[in-house]
Amino acid sequence: MHIAILTFDGYNELDSLIALGILNRVDRHDWRISIASPAPTVRSMNGVVVEAMATLQDAVRADAVIIGSGAKTREVVEDPKIMGVLRGLDPSRQLLAAQCSGTLVLAKLGLLHGVPACTDDRTKPWVVAAGVEVVDKPFCANDNVATAGGCLASHYLATWLIRRLAGDQAAVDALSYVVPVGEKEEYIDRAMRNTRSALAYAAH
């Protein structure tokens, strides 16, 4: 099982690294969680440099993909080389999730036609201009495509992916490692509640 987190130059640490941390809490030896980037290293919007663990070509072959956000997403969607590779993303054979401005990438790839989506307030006008309806929610999903709005909603994408790929108990166990002490039940209940309707839809 390969889950790739698309991480571009100018990336938002909260989007890529929170998901990376939670997904790696799943106790499955056959899981591989990768930071996938178009270059060997990428620098975050706050100067944090990470090494790529996978290429974009690897990502389009992954079982699931999270598209992280960042300060340069509009440059990413205007880059024909990057977008040419990402056109290989296919929700008929993989789970796709986008965080904040990552939703703009899915929109530009034509993967959100007729599907309500979530994003952050700054990115919303660009996603709307791309012909996508934006809803005022932290998370929503339609079949194999999910989107989240707001950096701290990144754990909803991780929860959704874990539930889809490993089941509810695996999601609860992974979240139990990271939620605030004394608020465990509250955080886990909310994460499970916010992703439940999306799972019901996918089951049809």
C-alpha cells in the first residue's frame, strides 16, 4: 500500500507533515507513506527543507494520494510539466485527497466537476473561478475524492484514508496517538463523525 503526499516548493508544513505523521501511526507493515515532489528537495513556506521520498511519477501509480497546499500552488497549476504528470491521477483506481489550495490542483485537473469541494478562504475564489462549488465545511468527499479546508483539517483527510484503506479501528488507533490528552474522545468522535457520511456515500 503506497500513499503519496504531493509536496511542492512553498509547501505548508501542517498539510504535508501532519498527514504523514498520522498515516505512519497505522500498524501495517505493508504501508509506505511518501513525500512525493517534483524535485529532490523542496522548501516550505517557512523555510523547512525536506527530501522527496518519491517522484510525481511514483505518486500517480500510488494507491492513494494527498495533494498538499502551499504558497506556490497557482504556479504549480500553471506548470505544464507538473500538470502533465498529474493528469495520470485517476479516482477510478486510487483515492485522491486535497488539502486547502491542493483543491485547486484537482479542480484544474477536471476531477471536481459537479462535486462540491472544501478549501481555505484564500484559495476559494480561484477554485470557484475554476468552476467548482465550494462548501463551508472542513471536509467533504464524493466517492474516491476528498477535500479539506483549513490547515488543521488535515487530520480529517488522514482519518478518511485510513478508514477507507484499513477500517474504523485502525483510524481510531492512529488518532489516539496524536490527539490532545484529556480531549481524546472529543477529537476522535469529531473526526469519525465528519468522515462518516463520506464513507456511507462511497459504499453505494
